[in-house]
Amino acid sequence: MPAPNSSVVTCIPTLPPRAPDSHKGDFGRVLLVTGSRGMSGAAVLCGTAALRGGAGLVRLAVPADILPIVAAGNPCYMTAPLPQDESGRLAGGAEAELLELARAQDVLAVGPGLGRSDALTALLAALLSQTTTPVVLDADGLNAFDERPERLRRGGAPLVITPHPGEFGRLIGQDIKAVQAARVDLAARFAAEHGAVVVLKGYGTVVTDGRRVYRNQTGNPGMATGGSGDVLTGLVAALLGQGLEAFAAAQLGVYLHGLAGDLARDARGEVGLIAADLLDRLPEAFRRHAGAKAG
């Protein structure tokens, strides 16, 4: 059932056709703040998903030590090394450089593989409060705001958060069982209160801005594997960069992410499915969706 005062959305948006004289600047400059020592794969998956999602220019801001690994993961995105702490996570000293990088972007995606520290919490709070660029916040980006969701408010600047039930529960101070018992209601109320689009992941992923609610029908249990969420983060950021408003970008991203998972399952089965398989199937997912809309 929809939350009070919200309407159910079933129509899936799509991207407009690309003009013949398009150039890469037309499709969004996306900065991904991601990765730490031992979590370089999250950065590669997120960055490649942004590319497969159609972003014109993708740059990954990562701790300096993992930059060679991340850069080798895909030759099609750019990288920027940032100061790190002794554990290989972004350091508080990265704030000025990160804010400077962010000013030149159309979209920020923050969180996959960052790890957790007090300095990171302060760094991410500064990033959200000092930029008006649309932000997709996931994983450790969200964990930095556990039980302090008021710090997510951005004064009208677009924000999409993509928690799984555990992350959402920590954010609102409830356990997973309570979240799962009232997924739509809790997500819609949080979205309305904090001016965000909430993507509450899981079976029947919920997308809501507090006024509208979409329940996704694509996807399968094979997608319950490490890295799937990193792919979704990069994909939603790419769609924001191409001009979709936040709710539409989140809705289309969730739908295509699940469809890519279904195509991968059909080709490989559920058990052996890995997150990289979603990247391989995203182009076909876009084609199928566009074809269905045209038909």
C-alpha cells in the first residue's frame, strides 16, 4: 500500500534520443567519491556503471594509493588522487581538493567502498553542506550519517540515497525487522521530511520522494552479491547527469539495474551471477526499454 498522501507510479521514464550533433559535455560530468584500501573494486564497478549508464565524462576521486588499481580497471574514466589516512581511507585533509573537484561537476556519487572514520564523517558532511550539485549517496556515504539524518538536508539541492534495509535502519534508529515491516511508509516519510529521493533496496525496491512511490518489479535473487549496489549508484548518477530529475533518474536506474540482472540470470543462472555481469548487460537493458517505449 502507498504511504499516506503519496501516489503510486507505474510508468517507467526513458532518456530522450540523442541529437546527431551531441558531444560528451551534453551527457553529464559525474564525479564518484569512492574506494579505499581493499575496496578498489567498488570504485571500478561504480565508475564503469556510470559509463555504461551514458555519462559523458566520469572521474573517480580515490585515495592516492589505490589510484593505479582503479585507473587500470577501465580506460574510459578519469581519476584524481586524494590524501589518505594510515588505513587507506580518504583523509580529512582531502576536503579542499574534493570541494574544488566537485564544483566542476554536474553530479556527485559518494560512498561505495569508502570505509568509515570520524574524519570521513566530517568530510562528507562538508561536501553535502557546501555544494549544490545533485548527489547520490550510498553505502559508507550513508553510514556517515547514522542516527544523524538531519545532516542530510540540502536546502532543495537534489539528493538520492540508496540504502539497503540495514543501512536505512541505522539511519532512522530502527532494526531491519521494523524497516521491512513498513518499507513504503518509512521510506516515504523519510523522503518527505528530508527532501530526498529514497531508494530502499531489496525485494520490490521502493523509490519515493514522499509524494510519489514506485515499487520495482525487475531483478532476481542472483543480484544479492557484493558490488550490485555499487553498480546502481553509478547508474543513477549517470541518469541524473543526462538531465532526468531525481525521482525519474532513481526510478529508471532501479528498473534498468534489475532488468540487467534478469538478462544476466537468463544467460548465466542466478548462482554464478556477479556484479560485473550487470555491467555487461546494461546496454541491452537500455535497448530493450527504449524498444518497449517505442512500441
